Amino acid sequence: MRIGVDDYLTKPFLEEELLVRIDNLLRNAAVRMDSQTDDKPAESETDWLKTVEMHILKDMKASTFSVSTVAENFGMSRQLFNKRIGQEVGMTALNYIQEVQLNEAQRLLESKLFTSVKEVANQVGFTNPKLFSRKFVERFGKYPSDYL
């Protein structure tokens, strides 16, 4: 039935009839759950991470960008998002976001589209070029200015 009712009984009813209907409802629910899991393939780890990365790349320049805003985009709390990222890639959500930002920064620096470290830092969401340079050196072992 379309309104969320699977069955009903009119009074008076026999206990035996109630038990039979409950048994049928439980069996039907189990069959529905099995068919739903068979029909809908689980979202693979890589697909989910690619989607997360796309959101990060799209939103990282926003002044309100944070782990919480990314989590909200996926309908999750910050804690649940952090846990899922940890399970998928073995790092915190903040570290994963910075990894995506720094990889994008390296790509931009290699493309030679920008002439200053400050421009690249701003493009990937860092408002402080010194912090950006420090994180970049920690990650890649080279200064961003080495690419310019």
C-alpha cells in the first residue's frame, strides 16, 4: 500500500491470525530488503572519494569553507564525515582536504598559469601564503616558488 500500511486487522481477531500476518510481514520485509540491496549497488569507495574531492575543489575558495561545510554537503555531521574519511583514506578529514588543496596547488604551479605563490595559495583556499608555503614544503619537500 502507498501510505506506509502493509496490512491491517479488523476487530475482533484471533491470536493465530495475528501471528500469521506478523510472520508474513516480516518475511516480506526481508525479501524487500534483499531485493533493494541487490538492485542498488553500493557506492564504491573511489566513487565517493571522487565526489568528495570534486566538492572540495569546487568550494575550497569560499570564505566559509570548512570540514563542517563539506560534511553538510554530504548530509553528514562533522564527526561522521571525519570517521568515514578516516575509514576510506586513513587520515582526518582536515588532512584529506589539505591534501586535495596541496595536490591542486602543485598542479597549478606546474601549469605555470600563475606568477606568484600568493595567487596559487588563494586559488586553493589558503588566505595565508606563509602557511600555504609551509604546508606545501611539508607535503612535497619543495617550496612553491621553486615551480615559478
